Amino acid sequence: MFYLPALLISGVPLKEKIVLRKLTTLTMLLWLPLTAQAFCGFYVAKADTSLYNQASQVVIVRKEDKTVLSLMNDYQGDLKDFALVIPVPQVLQQGQIHIGDAKLFEHLDNFSAPRLVEYHDQDPCQPMVAYAMAPGSDAMTKYKSDRIADRKGLGVTVEAEYTVGEYDIVILSAKESDGLETWLTSNGYKIPPGASVALEPYIKQGLKFFVAKVNLAEQSKTQLKFLRPLQFAFESPKFMLPIRLGMINAKGPQELIVYALTEKGRVEANNYQTIKLPSNLDIPVFVKNEFSDFYKAMFDVQVNKHKLSAVFTEYFWNMGWCDPCAAEPLAPAELKQLGVFWLSPEQFSGAGLPVQITRMHLRYTADSFPEDLMFQETGDTQNFQGRYVLRHPWQGKPEQCEAAQTYFKQLHERHVQEAKTLAELTGWDLANIRQKMDLKDQSSTQTQDKQWWKSLW
Amino acid sequence: MSLRALVHYDPRIWQLSIMGSLLCLGVVFRDFSLQPLQILLTFVAGILTQKFFLHTRQLHARGLLSALITCFGLCLLVRSSTLWVHPILASLAISSKFLLRIHNRHVFNPANLGVILGLTLFPETWVATGQWGSDLSTALWLIAGGFWVAGNAGRLDISAYFLLFYTTLFFAIRIGWYGYPLSVMLHQLQNGALLLFAFFMISDPMTIPLHPWARILHAFIVAVFAYVWQYGLYKNQSLIWALFFASLLVPLWNVLFTGPAYQWRSS
């Protein structure tokens, strides 16, 4: 790619190294305060246990009207209290519901995560450039992880009931939001206040409700400590994600990562501004050890700048390749499991793979995102990745050659710029940054500038 | 010449400056994903096409302001991964003014037709309806208000009727019947695309009905079509498509409801 010129000297690539570091959702989550859940549905607690969910990840696979939705949450509460309500466009048959593999989310996360790349400046006295790439080390992301009777007269109908994996699933249709609220309450769910108001628009538009609880017996058979992702396949002309219900019992800003897998182009929000995060910037090398802090601070700055009302694109690429790769692209078999139904089994992976991935990240509140998220697949095919660059200085001395003197002068200017960039991106104190970088103050640079004639003859 | 006199001379000058400043704001502050070369090529192609038709048809040098407005409209609305889509659309849009004519009036608003052609003919082309953040939308409201006060295009009634019909439909169905909170409505009204459409596209005096009653009818059809397109059929770019289809009926309205032809004052 454009930033990796692979020039050869006598056919042998120099052993320069780029080390990759990627930021997984986990590393971000570690720094997030415990907040209430964020999801496209809302959790309804059956007891007074506080339920927490730090961030949600959703994979939307879509071509024409066919959609496969996979939901992964980081549910931390007692499993017996877990319940999820999601509006769905139709009564789903059992075959349309599936238990996904959390590892696929992990792989997708690693593949598309914002990345830190590292370069070493070449010896200015031997002006030849060569870069080679080292495979990135995979950071590990770990995910933690009653039968309902109908009551007549509430206008609530149990359209279907299944046990799929560790989930007991009921699909409900309702005529009135009050009836649905009463039904859920009388079946032992503790509905957050305001639920019926939020449920009403979905009922009026004829949507059904997918209600899932954990079947503890089935869950113990899985011998997993976390809940596996739920997937469902359906057809709907609406390309959207219902996020409003998830905000009813939210106690603060919610964090959501949406991976959209489509055939042709980048996906963006239709009813909110979609912005690419600042990327491909040189930042000081000390950030290597605080990349999570850096990314979190930068994201905070961007989110606040846009008053929590924008959707941020973190990655858009063809699913068949990457450059540099933070993780190997997902194999066609993995993509198929995520719901990419248009891939044929003999499809080879590679640049021409008819699958594009868009990773969107949003932090939102009920006020800043008053409507559910509506998406469109654009015709945009230009790759984008969150990429931050560290450049290690050459370790020689200015006396070694004339070019080295120029190099060190430029190096200083570069460091000044890196410090500025970092301060602007993160809101960190510039003086602190300069101190950490061991940067000389401005006056010495100015003195050098005043003696501009020194390099003239 | 004072600003008022200038605007009175030709309201398109006011419109041009507003669209120009919006484009600058968008490119500089809003990540409009538009390359300077795309803008340049749009204008070069647009002006050359206009000149070409004026020359071959031996018309008086006129319509340059309208051509510039079309180019601004295309730059504000159309996004493409390639460089050549914008100039092609500008050429096609401006050519349509000379080639697609009924009763000696052009049928489509050129920018509207340009966007439709972009969406249908070129796969790497899209319209970023969400590109207007709320702060820029606020600015747009202020500007549009200014345009309203100062504007003397004489056809701004259609902007008001369209906004009235569209927001009434939205309010009645989505807020009143479905029960969405009022904030959803406010969020809709902040959409810069809606405002840009209402004030700078549907209000094009050359392509809307000549008679005031027919304009109300036209505004109503566009509003209903746009609502159904977006919220009944769940399709994108509802306003653009609504105006495109409704424009086909305008020649009929002009036969049924006759009115004086519109002339830009400076022409």
C-alpha cells in the first residue's frame, strides 16, 4: 500500500520492522466506567439486581432485503436475571434464530480495530528505504459473559416459543403498549419505567417482540461463563438498528460498535452524521505503551466535539485483505457463520471478495440519538482505517555526515509536530507531552532558525 | 449597490452566496468527503455545457447563474469515489435544461435530475443525507430565514407549503399516531438535507407550476410522495425522488392552471 514502499537493495529487503498494535474493544472497555447496558433491546431485570453491560457489539449482514443480525453483549449480571427485548419485523421461525460464536466477534474486532504501527527511521547517511512487515500479535479479547404463560385480555399473543442454545425465546405480538408492559410485568419481568412509551411506536407499526431469557440448565451444559451471541435472519426493507429501547434503563452514555458486512460499499447512518475518525497521523513514540489511553482520549474528544450525536467510522475495507493486517481476514467459512449468505463455499478469499466491512462506533444518550439508527449502503469503496504511526528516530549522531545534521533538524520539527498532533487529538497537556518526549523548548529551535545561513555554504 | 438591491436585482446571487458558503463550511468543518478537484471539475463542466448550448442555439448570454447554482447543488449533494462522476452529472443536468423541454420550459430541476442520474447510472455514487450536523443545520435555518426575508424570487410560497405539509404529515403520523417523542420531530427538522431541499431545490421558479394553487398542489404531492417513499417503502433519498416524479406532472398543472411565465429579473 501507499505507506509501505518495499524498495529492495540487491534484491534483499532490509530488516526494518513495523510492529502492529491494535486496539480491541476489550482494551477500551477496561477503561470505561461501568455503565448501564446498551443494546438494541433492553434488559428487563427479574430481580432488583443491578444489571450492567459495558458495550454492545452488533454485526449486521445485509444484501437487498435479507438481513442477518448478530448481537453480542458484555452482560455482567446474574444469568438468571438476564432478559432481552428486541423489536423484530416478523414472527421468526426457529430456523431463523441461531446461536453464534463469540470467537467470530473477537476475530472481527481484532481485524477491524484501530491500529498503531511503528516504523524505524533509516540511516540518513545511507539514503535507501526499505520496510517489511511483521505480523501483528493477536491481543486476546475475552468476553464474559420460567416458562411464560399468556394472559388473556392484554392484547398480547405468544406467536412462538423456542429454546435455542442457552436461551428461552418467546416471540410476542401486542396490540397495546400498556398490555405488553402488564404482560411482561405479570410474567415476572421488572420493566423499567417509561418502557410502555418506548414500546408503543413499535407496536403501532406492527412489529413483533423477540424476548429472550437464559435457560440456566441449558446454559450450564455449555460450560461457558458468558452468553453466546444471538443471531437471527429475516427479511425487511428497513436497514436499521433499534437502539431506542436500550436507552430506557440506561444510566449514562452508551457504547455501541456496529460491524456492517455488505456486498458493495461503505455503510453509513442516514439520519445521523457519519464521520471518519482522524487517522494516519504521526504521534510520539511514548504512546506505544499507552495506546489504549490515547485512543480512549481521542475518541472522547471527538465524541464531545460532536456532542454525542455522530456515528464514527473506524474501519472500512474489503473483507478479503488488509494492509497492514491487525489480524488475518475472516475466512469465507467464518463469514458464512456470521450470516454472509451470498458467499459460495468454493469462494476464495482475497482482494476481490464480494464482502465489505464497515466498523462504526458510537457513544450516545437518549437525548442525542432520539431516533433509531437508519443505515444506507453507499457507493463508497475507498478504504479507511484508524491508523496511528510511531516513527523511531535513527540512533546515529549529527557528526556522522552532512545529511545527518539535516535529519536531526527535521527530526526536531517532526517531534514538535507530533506533540502538537497528540495534544490536539487527545486534549492532553502540551507541556506534559513535550516533557515526556524530552523535547527541548522552542527557544533553542528559534536560535537554530536564526542561524539559517550556517547551512548555506 | 446595496445587498438588498443586489438581491432584488436577482435573488440567485443571494442563493449562490449561501450555497457557496455552505459548501465551504461543509468541506472545511464537516468532513463532506469532497475533493477540491471534484468541485473544480463540476464547475468547469457545468459552465462549458451552458456556454456550449448558448452558443449552438445562438441564445443571449444568460443562465450562467443558474448553471452555477446547479453545480453548487450537485457538489452539496452528490458524493462519489471517482473524479469523473461530478463533471458528467453537471453536464447532463445542464444539458437537460435545453433538451428536456415541454411548453418551452425545462421539466426537471437540473440538480435534482443530476442526483437522480448519479444514483441510477453510477454505482460509486451516493447522497450523504446525514452529513449535516445539528450545528450546521441551525446555521442553515438562520440562513434560510434570511433568504426568506430578503429573497424576492416570488416563489418561496412553495417552500413554506412543502415544509408545512411534510411536517404536518410527520407530526400527525409519527408523533400523534405512533407515539414517538417530539424530539424525533425536532431531529427531523434539523436535517440540513430537508432544509436545503425546501429552500434551494423545490423552490426553483423555472420548474414549479406557474399558478399559485398548482404550486400548493405540487408541494402537497412532493410531501406525500416523500413521506411514503421513506416511511412506507423504507427507501432512501425520498425528497429527491419525490421532486423528480412530481416534476413530470408540472406540465399538466400548467395546462390546467395557467399563470404568467417566470422571468428572472436580471434576464
